[in-house]
Amino acid sequence: MRQEAGRGCPAAGAAGPSPQHNRAHADVWVPYDEAEARMAVALAAGGRLVNDADAPSNRVLTDPGGPTGRMG
């Protein structure tokens, strides 16, 4: 597959390899009335809350491996 300059994935032009290559960032939207229970499950599974300044519409978490995700 050939990549043309300025087209496709924004990360395609990133300089050098990423130290966390093959990692995914997930954004998950859940109903507000389910958010606390879902957050408890994520934290019990080893997740860590990074930022909840905009809770319950947006919370940033990270897992033990480093990738972040958002729940809102």
C-alpha cells in the first residue's frame, strides 16, 4: 500500500517509531446512569483514573500498559 503525502492517517507522517506501537486508544460512551458502575469495573481491572474534571461526560483513564482511553 502506498501512502501519498498529506493523505490518510494523521500518524502516518510521524517521525520515528512510537514507543507504544500497536496500542489503541479507546473512547467509550455509556449512559450517565451506568457510568459509575462501568468506572468501578475499569478501576477494579487495573485501570487508573487520570482526569475526571469533566465527569460524568468525560473521564480519562489509563491501563497498566500505558494506553489511555476516555469514558463519557
